Amino acid sequence: MVDTSTLRVFEPYPGVFAYYDGRIPGKRLYSQKPNWLDDGAFELGAASYAIVDGAEALVYDTHISIAHARFIRQHLEDRGVGKITVVLSHWHADHVAGNAIFDDCEIIALELTARALEENRPRLESRDPPIRPLVMPNGLFKTALTLQIGERTVELHHFDIHSADGNVLWLADQGLLFAGDTLEDPISYLAEEDRLAIHIGELERMRTWPIRRILPNHGSAERIAAGGYTVEFIDANRRYLEKLTTKGEISKPQAMSLKDFIAEDLAAGAIDYFKPYEAVHRRNVVAIMSLSDGD
């Protein structure tokens, strides 16, 4: 059984809840052996969200375990929510692990997400910990979709960032973007390093939106609790990817130090340094160098 004693609930805006767990040194939830939950999502910090209006709620991602998803559902039902709609940001394990708790709800995702989940079903169901059964989405859309959650209008939009099936939530009346993994503090974990040019272009498109604040799935608990990140967060993520793809940058001696690599954006306060991302950065650099070696 996964421990949820460290799961924290924030309400950065009225009716917007963040369910945050992780970034707790020395703490493990699942096993002392290496596994994706402890050594990825929990170590780096993970949040799922709920948008609530009256007796209706939208849950954005089902978190990193069945236990976390059960906590979210109970929290919403205790507040009088009777109808829950789930929206998936993309297909990765730490965003769909709790789907089974919502198997009686509408689970909405991009067609790309449904395809990726089906293609990766054997991998997801055999990982440690396993996501079994993998409950699939039952409501699909192609590019954009508008939902009504009580009196709140929530827009869903496809952005090809981090993963080809990135899906963000947009509360236009508040200028509030729920970014999933399209943005990450301090840097993006490269899942599709051969497609960075596309991701950079999509970040440029995102930057044209009238965004006031951003709530990512992986970021600082303090920033999320206080209302999220400014639009400079988008710039910092884009600059990181551009620097990775700039000839000569990753061959410099200081390239292997994340703190040095992103010093400008750290100094500006757009992002925060978090030491476990040093390993993520080293992995990213190696992935990019491997691409170059294959040319």
C-alpha cells in the first residue's frame, strides 16, 4: 500500500485544489528498491488538480497511485461533489496511475493519449509499481474541447510539448493555465528528445496566450500553493531546450551542472533550483549527445 501521509492539499484559487506530494528528502512511498514512483514522480514532486463548482468537479490527472486517487475522490465527495469528470494531461505513468478509482466517471483525453496508452499498455501494466488494471479514457477529442463544470468554463487544448499528446487546461476568465508536463520547474524531463524543435515552437505558441498564472504538475509546492508561476516560466523552459539544442553549449565543461546551465533564469526568479533535477539534466544532456552521435 502506498503511503499518502505526506500528501498536501492547497487551494491556490477558490474552487481550485492542488494535491501535492513529494520533494521530501529521505522519504519513500512504495519501496526501497528503485522504482518509477519513488525515484521519479515523488522525488521530483507531483501535483494533480481539481476544479470545483458546486456539486461538480473536474480532476486533472489521477496522480501517482491508486491511494492518491482515492484520497482525491474522497476529498471531493466530502465537499459535496457528486459528479466528477477526469481529464488526462498525457499518457505517462505518474498521470494515469489512479485511473481505476474513477472508472465510473467520464475520463477525457486526446485521441493521441488513448493511442499511446494502448500502445504502451504492456509496459505500464508491468512497471514497478504496476498500473493494473490500466483504465482507459472513454471520451476522446482531437485538438480542443470546451467543458462546463457547474458555472465554470474549462477549455482543453493540445500542445505538443514534452510528449506528443500534451493536453493543457485553460480557464480563460482567470488567465489560468494548468500545464501538465508541458512546463516543469526547473527544467523539462526530456521524454521525446528527438522532437525538441517541435516542442520549442509550441512553447512559442503558448507564450502568445494572455496567461496570468501557470500551475504545472511538477514544480515547487510553495509556488503552487501561492498561485503558481508567471509567464516567464514559459521563457525559462524554452531557453533550456534551445540551449540544449545549440551547437557547442552541451560540450562545455559547465554544461553538466544544472545550476550553471540555467543560472540566468535562476537569478531572474523565473524558476527555482532543486538539486534532484541535476540527475534529470545529466540524463537530458546524454540523450541529446546520443542524438548527435547518431547523425
